[in-house]
Amino acid sequence: MKLAKVVLVGVPGMNDEEVEKIEKYIKEEVDDVEYEFLGKPVMDNSELIDKCKDVDILVTWNQQMDLQTYKALNLKAFCAASTGFNAADIDSATKCNVMVTNAKDYCVDEVSAHAMMLILAFARKLTIAQENAKNERWNIEGMGSIKRFQESTVGLFAFGSIARGVAEKLSGFGVKMVSYDPYVDGDIMKKYGVEKVSFDELLRLSDYITIHAPLTDETYKIFSKEKLSMMKSSAYIINTARGQIIDQDALYEMLLNGRIQGAGLDVIFNEPPLEMDMKLINLSNTIVTPHSAYYSDESQEQQLRITARDVGRILRGEVPINLRNPEVLKK
């Protein structure tokens, strides 16, 4: 009897220890499995098709899929070893009866804490204060206007697990919290002290907007020039979700012209950044971190364990815990 085959590929940035661990954890879940690591870079789809014709489960971060690729393969599942699963092309996967899973909620504390860090860094003009101290300017030179944080309004774009983590962390600061999420009931938001508002209201009301939505066709560049123009000129935008949710050219223009006060970005449009992205990174009113919000010793371990757990469940004929397209089960 042919062994089930699992392949790991398209995980740029995953270190060698993590590559070894995920293989170990998958084999702990299922003894009799054929496993192959095809490399960290994302493959050209024609090469992927050539090398993965007999593969049952594809484990990846960024391997970009489409309908043609799914039709050429015989996959049971696309398992994203990350929170985001936009690379899966979930509609095409569903059409081809391929399950899509992700490592949901493995870094809720880390990303919500990172978003808080960026909000507070802007609230207290941290980068300017630090520069003053390091350059022996023991004063508030260049810090400009600082408003009391307690009197701020923080807008949460989407209200999933990470946004709720931010709301919990903000609850002790006495700020007003609002959220736009058409898929979450207002009564759930109220439990966290958050008021449900429309997208336009979120833009107009918020002193800080923090983005916690997945990247989908709906959210791609949803923060367009038109929408960004609706923000207060004194407001800050924080993005620890996916870079493509913001129209980056429009954001750069707004920041350059002072139409938005600042941006805290853990994600950008191209990762790693291209030369065109560096002009945004190098602005004096941005704080940019290298897609590191998810990182901690504990989250790294949990990420791998969650991914391996669902690979094991699929190979044992069980329903994976983090199935993102449950409609495939009806087929």
C-alpha cells in the first residue's frame, strides 16, 4: 500500500531547526508517512506540478496556488503553517475538493502585543524621544504635540482573535474602542468594551487604526487613497496583518504630505522589501519591523505543533481542527 506523502516547500525565513522540527512533529502524528522537504524558496508552479504529482499534503507559507495547479495535482490538503492562508487560493482549492488549513491563533498574544507597542510608541513619540536622548538633547525638542492617550479613540479593523487580544490589552488604558467587522455581531464586541461601527465611521473617528484582517479579495487594498483620505490628519495607522491590505503608494503619499501622522508597519507590500518599498520604510514618520510580530519561543513551537496536528488528522481520515473551507466535507 502506498504511503501518504507530505511535502514542505515555500517557507522563506523558516530556520533550519524549524524545518527539522516540523518533520519530527508530523512523523510523531503519523508513523507511516513519506515526507520530503523541497526547499525554502517558493517554487514556480510548473516545477511544483512536476515534483508534487504524487503528493497528498502540501505544507507551506507562501507557495502560490491557482486553479490550474490544483487541477494538475492530486492534493488532499494545503496546510498553511501560518495564520495567513491567502496563498492557498481558497476558492480554487474548494473547487478541486482540497482542504485548506492554517495555524490559527498560535501568535495572538505576540501580534496583539506588537500592535500595542506600535500604538504606544506613536502615542508617546518614542522614536523622537530616544533620538533626543542618544544625541544628548535632554528635552522635548522636536516632539511636537502629544495628546493624552486616555482620551484617544482606537479603531480595530476586523475583530477576530488578535483584535480581541488588542482590546483586552487596551482595556486598562481608558481609551474608547471602535471596530469595523461585518462578520462579527455588535454584542460580541460589547463584551470587550468595543463599539461596532461602519468602515467610514472607523476612519473618521479613530486616532489610531490597527489592522487585523486576513488578506482576501475583499480586503486587498481596501485602505485605498479614498479611504485613507478620510482619516484624521493627526491619526496613525498600524498594520500587523498583511501589507497588501493597504494601497502602499497612497499611504506613502499621505505620510509624505502630512495627511496621516504616522504608520507602524510589521508588514509591507513586498517582502522582503524592494527598492520601491524602502522609500516608505525610510520616512521619518514610519516605524517598520521585519514581519516579526508573530515571533516568540512559545509561538514558534505552537505554530509547528498546530500545523503538524492537522496534517496528522487529515492523514488519519479525521477532520482538521483549523479547516478554513468546511464546504469540501460535503463533497
